[in-house]
Amino acid sequence: MFSFPVHFDHSVISELENHIIEICNTCKTYPDISAAAAPVWDWASKIIPEPIAELRHEIESHEADEHFPDQYSEEKDHLLKIPLLLLEHINSR
């Protein structure tokens, strides 16, 4: 279980990735993945700190002509990109 630490550094990335993979493997519908991902989005918005809408916008701006067949696939993709966004944040400090 991911502990949502107050401070974020490189050592947390692997634990976060494992938590996100678990969410992706266990949630099979958009409502399920959205509910399970909400604490991850909330935590990431506190760590960076930016509103969740801004985080989502940053992730979407990295998409180069990506098209998703449904909302579930899009949410899954965005969730999997959160660790990359957080790494960018750490490396820009």
C-alpha cells in the first residue's frame, strides 16, 4: 500500500509506480479507476503544488497525437504518466 509521504524524492518513485500499476491491474471500469486514482492525483497536486487541473493539462500537453478509445484508457494513460511528471518536478528544482 502506498503511504502518500509528505515529502517526495527519487526513492518514492518505485513505490508510487507499483501502486499505480496495482490500480491499473485491478480497476476495469472508468468509475473504478477514477475513484482509485483520486488519492494519487490529490497527493501529486500537493507535492508539486499545482491544482489537479493543471497537472492533467501538463500530462495532456505531452501527448503527441495520442487518441484513446474511451475515457477509461485515457485515465489509465494519464495515471501512468504521473511518476514522469513528478520526476520532471524533482529534476527542475
